[in-house]
Amino acid sequence: MKILVPVKRVVDYAVKIRVANGKVDTASVKHSMNPFDEIAVEQAIRLKEAKKATEILAVSIGSTKAQETLRTALAMGADKALHIDTGDSETLPLQVAKLLKAIVDKEKPDLVILGKQAIDDDANQTGQMLAGLLGWPQATFASKVELAADNKKVNVVREIDGGLETVSCAIPAIITADLRLNEPRYATLPNIMKAKKKPLEKLTPKDLGVDYVGKLTTLLVEEPPKRAGGVKVESVDELISKLKEKGLI
């Protein structure tokens, strides 16, 4: 079984976002793999360790800097990587899904496991769009993944508003990883060194036959207004009076 894992380079989750000149400052801050994609990579590795998968291909779409993220996936345990160079243009989920479909057509994976969303845009759309384009079944918000003995079906426990839902999908299928699916491993120094020798292929949208044009431009980013300090009151009557002054009651 072959597993495809898309990963995205984002501003590190621990970094405090700064806005400068109407844009998010990304030049001087740490970047890392999208945490949900990291969980997806870990799940693919666990399936391989359980002898359920034979090969893991990590793919990233973006500028040359995305190769750093792919090297992290290789250091964690992916077998090879594929970089789709789209330059510095911002990508829409549908554009990403179309590029991933072309990769699926080329590489013929049995499973695609990706994070449920990226922490920079929180779109939560790519996995669903990819499933629609491929005509494959999908299991989103996965908190547990189990393959059948014959590798022809995958059982997925999903996190939903009312609790947990278990679905069974025929393979090939799309799975999007939720936060509680697993705890990703750290890449060890020896594996980081080994990752530098693992194959990393570079392609463009044109190579995949995809008509890619950057259609999204961020015009302005503004920080939210600073919250005003609160006021302490001595009694319920004073509280009601203050609320009436502000027209809240």
C-alpha cells in the first residue's frame, strides 16, 4: 500500500503573529510543518510500521522554502518527497486540490492522509475538494484509523459535535487528521542526516498539466483593536446603572 501525505509550510504555531505595513510579517519568524499535517505524517508512518503500508510519499506545494518542510517529513520517516513549485503566490484550496489530484493520477496512492486544515487560513476544504475531484470516499476529522486485514477497507473514528462517529470506507480513500489522532514523533539527529539523502523530486504545475494561475492577493491585514480595560463596580445597582448608560439594557 502506498500513502500520499500532503504537508504545508506555515508560521510556527508558537510564534506571535506580527503585522507590519499591512501584511503579516513572515520574513523574520520561524516556520514549521502545519501541525495537522504532522499528525498525518505520523499516522502514515505508524501504518508502515504495522506492515500495512509499504511506501510513504510526502508532497508540498509552494515556494522553494517548502523543501525544508519536506525534509522534516523525510526525517520523521517518509520514504520520498515531491515539491510542486508555485513560487510565492498564495494558493487557494481548490488550486491545491487540483494539483494533488494530478499527483494522485501520477503516483497512484491507495490512501491520501492530510491534516484537516492549515493553521494559517483554517480553510478545512482541501481534503473534501480532493475527494470530490477524484470521486473517492472521504473520512474527515479522524481521531482513529484502522485498516482491514485485507487492506481493502479503512475504518475511521470521526470527531463530530455530538460525540464520535465510526465510518468504513473502501480503499482508495481520503482521510483528514484531527488533533487527537496521535502524538507526532520528533525527528532524531541521525534521521535528519539520513533525510538529506532521500529522494526529493521537484515539479511545476505545468509538468502536471495543471493550469495554475495565482488568483488570491491579500490587500490588507490589520490587527484587532486593543481591548479597553474593565471597570470594577461595588454593587448590583451600580452594575445595572453602568449597563443602562451604555445602552446594553
